[in-house]
Amino acid sequence: MTTLIAATLSLLFTASYFAHAPIAASAAEPINLVKNPSLELGNGQPTCFKPSGWGTPGKWSFAEGRNGGRSYSVTVTGYTQGDRKLLQTESVDCAPKVIPGQTYEMGIWYKSTASVSLTVFRHTAQGWSYWGDIEREAPAVGWTLAAAATPVIPEGTDQIAFGLSLSGNGTLTTDDYSLVQNVIDQPAPNTGQLIINGNLASGTQIPTCFSLGGWGNRQLTSSLSTDVPANSTVGTRSYDLTIASYVSGDAKLIQSEQAGCAPAVVPGAQYDLKVDYKTSAVPGTNLTVFAHTATGWQYWTDLKTLPASAAWTTAQARTPVIPEGVDRISFGLSLSSNGSLKTTNYSMVKYDPAPPVAGGPELVGSWDVLTTQLPIRAIHSTLLHDGRLLLIAGSGNDGAAFTAGSFKAVIWTPSTNAFKDVPVPYDMFCAGHVTLPDGKVLLAGGTSAFPANTDGPTAFKGAKQSYYFDPADDQFHQIGDMTGAHWYPSLTKLGNGDVWSAGGIDDQAKGTVLTEMFDTSAMDWLPQNQVPQTWSYWGTYPHMFLLDDGKMFYTGGHTFGNGLPGTGARVYDWTSAQMWDVPGLRQKDMRDQAGSVFIGPAQDQKLMIVGGGNTDGNAPAINLVDIIDFKQAAPAYVPGPDLPGPGKTYVNLVNLPDRTVLAANGAQLNRAGNVQTASLYNPVSNSWKEIGADPVGRNYHSTSILLPDGKVAILGSNPLDNSFELRISVYSPPYLFKGTRPTLTAVPGSASYGQTIELGVTGNVSSASLMSPMSATHQTDTNARLVDLPIAGTGGSRTAQIPDNPNLLPPGPYMLSVLDTDGVPSISKWVWIS
């Protein structure tokens, strides 16, 4: 009956369809439709079964059964063509009867020295015909279950027969055949839950309304398990996938394509997906989504990559907007390496953004887009101690401007929206910068050459030049060169006022391992032999923060590509060039252009890393948040609350004077797929609150700067077409809509470490703080911090205590503000700390 043509069609059918599309649902009711399933009846061959196949013959015999009794075995030698398989006898009495429109779960226990295929035949009024090969099963030394679901039974089909096909030399032994009809329960009404049987409680060998999908060259075993998260409902089961001998492909449990199983979706909407999992696989698994259109099922996207986890944890993500023409989706976790993966508690609900609340600004703030636009590509933004902003483009990522020597910078005065041109002596594009103790702005490194036509897109070459900008004359002033060239260096100010710098690309377009040190008293860079060297590459714009003990912490955030080897995060003693890995950072290779920031007062020594992606791989960005507390005896990252909404890279984080953190803007992919969401993080409740989004989408080369009046200016965006966003957005946080603000009526112009200062205030003041002026580029400001000032007194006269630890408060200008009992800050006043 089976022919060479049928075998060829089998291969095409398996490769093109079942490798990538969801397979039909499994059975819910354990009524086995196979007669003589354990092969115990019959002489010569099992009753209601017959050896089948074509081409090279096989030798058939009974063998020991899986649970005692007997099984049936075939051995093929001298193979040239064809296959051998044990099928149900194609008769009215033996072959299982089926119902059109339904699906059935097939199961066969087997041992085999060679790969085999699960093959299905069907009967109509015209007779029996080959239907397809459903699964390819790996060799198995011990008893292994081959399980899969049929496609939907076509009209006119009344019986099927199935078995495992051996197509090569080897021995195949089978036992305990089963075929059960799927029974699909509808979800409970009005719950919003779109997944049927999400806790996998229903189904015999594969959960009802789910299918086992995948492809490739790997040895796969799978089974249901009672190992579930502690908070699961009664009856919950998990599904265990284990891959060995991995060469290619993946395996995944996803919602079935059967009608009523894969959830229906609405174009233009978004959906929140969740699934509990634990896995030993490294690098882990992907949250994979398939989409259905009029042309059928196809792979849509991987929403995020998940880290290995020995304990149950939750994977969650929000889909992109459902495209036109898509009516259903199916999702699951894809295991694509050696290891095991357990999943359960699948959930999908439609995301319905909360409607604006009446009087909403006092809850979510408000956004304004200024009518005045930027005159340059503002890639580097620094708040000066007089309230103006220094905005630097250099060549602005424009090769023609670089060739022409056209380098630009401006001073922006937010109160008047006026811009003043500043002469730029070299290409400061992708330099490092920081505010010095005297209020000048140090610029170091930059671009010495754009990529040639034969180079890759990131083959820029770094520069050695260094200048400072003086707000007193609005000019750049040349100082000595750095020891080496740096394109994308980080500059972090130390407690003594000197500046540490490392990272970036050198003048040969290679990653530089040089550590540099700027001596502020001499206004020059120290020679290399006076700077402790790690001879390690920190990446580009490494997120390096000064801790209260004088050591530094690399959060794992950076720009471009993968993270550092090891755990991806490190404590670093710059005085001795020693480094220690810090554990706990999830998906370290997805922290490209993440956001990093101190949370709460710097005295708490807590830092947070948010989101990120991978420019080189261009995988969809993540929304993971990890938090570390350096007050702990053994500091390690722990998971924080996920950033609401889709994952995103190019995340701008800003400390606000009410001690919350603004996270705004970003994109899902490399300079593409803007994610227009914004949220406020509250460190006290360790939670996010979604707020309205910036009306302007922003990704690469965007910056956010806190202004002295408590508003936030958001600038720039440089998408993949290399255009540049010139509109300016201003965010007014909720505290600006909560009534009368407290004020500072008297503030000293300067203060020293450990000093008690006198403040004049109005309002019911409860706290005070100092905030460093931001100097940001590429989602990086390693010097941003809010430092708590303990206050005493009542009424209009207060005293505040300056910390005596300069590592908490490196010398320089700071914005001092007071906060009232309603969380409303004053307009800041400038104080010089030294």
C-alpha cells in the first residue's frame, strides 16, 4: 500500500509543516480506541495488528513487554530502501474508528537502535491511503513514549491506523499502543483567560489543547510531571522536555492549532503572556510565538530569552501589536540545547491599557513636546551648574559631517528655549564626559575615523584627545591627551575628585584594555605606569558606579553585543586592579544599552539594571529588572519587578527628587521598533507604576536629564535609517500637580564634608537631598545619584547634615531640594560640595 512516492511526501510533510507549526491537540479522556493495545493476544502476530512496509524485508518476532507480557520486534539488515512498521489491521473490526472534525492523541512505547517515524494512514469510501509522518523519534535504549496528536480528522475519514516506521538497519520493538479522542473544555466565562487547560491538568500523555512541536537533530524525551510551583491550583501538572545529543532545532509545548485551542486575537491589540518554568538548559530557552493567518500557521517572534533556573520562576512578556490578518496565536518555551525544561500555568490575557484617570496628572504626570526643536544632533547631554544644558553632537553619527570636519555643540537654556553655538575642536561623537569638582565638564576620547566602505558598520576608531568645557566662557579648552584612544569610554568620578576611565574602542578599531586616570588638581591624565591596570576589556560605555567603600561596581550594562565573561557583573577595586564576579544577573548577554541607576538614597547602596537587548544578535529586548543591595553580607543580584510592557533596550533611567525612578522610551530591536511606554519605580514598595508615554518615540542616542525645577528633558533618537529626532519632550512628574510646592528660602553656596548647614524653608518639609547634575549619553550616566541629607528643626529654619564620606558624594556642584510630607519637592538650589 505504501509506495516510494508516499515516503517522499512523508518527508516533505514532516519537514515543512510539523517542524514549525503547532500540532493538533491531545486527548483529554483516557478511553483507548486501540484493540489489543499491549499485543498480548494472537499467535504468530498480535491480534488486530499486522506487520507492514515495503522494500527491504524485516524479521519479526515477539520480545519481552514493557511491563511484563510481550512486545513485538522487527529487525532490518542489508537495508536498501523502504520501511517496516507494525500497524493496526486495516479492517472494520480492528482499525480504530474516528470522527471528522476531531483530533486524537496517539501513543506508542518503543525501543530502537535507529531513528523511527510515527506514520498514519486513513480510511475513506475510496479505501485506505497514506496520510503522513507526524513525528521523527530518536533512537532509544530504554522504553520511550512516542506521542503526538493527529491533525483534525478530515470529512469522509472514518478509521485510521498508525505505527512506528523503521527506515534503515536496526531493531525496533513496540508495545502499549493507545489512541484517545481529545475532549476540549471551554475556558471559564468572564475571566479574561484565553488559554484552555493552562495548568495542564487535563490530558493523558500530552495535555489537552496543547501540542508537542519542534524540529532538528536532537534526542528528545517528554512526559507529564507532578512537579509544579507551590502556589499552583489543585490538579496542576507540568510538562517535562529533555534534550540530549543536541545538534540543531528545538522542542516546545504550545497551544494546539485545533479549533477552540489556540487563542483568538484581535489585530491592533496586545496580549500578556505568562508561563511558569524551570530549566537546566544553558543558554536557556526562548518564549516563542506563532501566528495564524488565512495562509496558515507560521513562526512570528521570540519575545525574550530566559535564563536557566533550578527553581520555579515565571516567564512573562507582552506581545507586539497583533498585525492585520492574524486571528490566532500560540506560544510556549523553546528548548534549544541539551538540558531539561518543565513548564506549566500557561496564561494569556488581553492587555487593556488603563484609561486616563480623571485629574490624571497628579497620578501619572504629563508630557509636553516643545515647539522649539534641536538645532543639532544632541547625542551627549550635560546639565551645567547654572541650569543650562551643554548638548554635543560632534559629527553626530554623520559620516559626511565627519569628512567635512563639521563638528557641533550648543548650549540650551530651557527657561527661554534659546540655543547658543559652541565651537567644537574635534569629533567628540561618542566621547566620555563628567562634571568636575569645579563645575567644568571633562570630555575624553571620541571619534578619529569613521568606517571605510570595506569595514563593518561598527569599525569606528577612537580618539585620544581630551578637553574641558568651561561654563564661564562657554568654550572648550584643550588639555593633555589620554594615554590611549577611546571611542565609547566611561568616566566615573571618585571620592577624591579624580576621574577613572576605561572601556571603548582604540585607534585600531579594537577593544582597548587600558585604564586611565584624570588628576583634577593637575588637570591632566596620569601616565600609564601610575594607573593600576586590569588589562581587561570592560566593553563600550561600561556602567561603572562608585560605591561607598571606594570600590566600583560594574552593573553588567554596556553598549553593543554580549556582556563580560563570567557572571557579567563585577566589583572592582581600582586601587589594586582586583575584580570579583557578582552573581545573580539574569541574561547578561541581553544588557546592551540597558539602564543602570542607584535606587533610593545612595546611602542605601542599592542599584538596579533595567531591560536591555543585544545589538549584534538583534534579539527582541527584555524587560527584566535585577536589583543588588551592597549592604548585604554577600551582595548578589535578585530579580526585581519586571518593567511593565514589552522588553526594551535604550532605556533611559532618571532619579527624581521624590526618590522614585523614571524609566522612559526605548525600542525592541536594534534602532527599530520603538516602545512608547514609561513607568515610575518606587523603591519603598519595590513596584512600577505605568504612566503616559512620551509622545515621541525614541531609541538609540536618546538622553534624559533631570532639570533643577524637577522636570525631565528627553532629547534625541537616531533610528536605523540614521535620521535624527530633533523634537524635545519634557516630562512633568506627578509631584508637580499636588498643590503648593515647598521652597528653599536660604541655602549656603557651598559646604564641606560632615558639615551641618542651615536651611530656610517653607512648607511641611520632611527630608532633603542632594542630586548630582546629570551628564548622559547612550543611556549611561554612571555618576547620577541622590544623596540623603538628614534634617532637623521645625518651621522655617532647618539644619541639614552633609555626609562625611566623599565616596557617597564626590566633590562638585549638586542640586539641593527639600521634600514635603506629600512627596512634593522644592525647586533645587545649587550647592558646591568639597
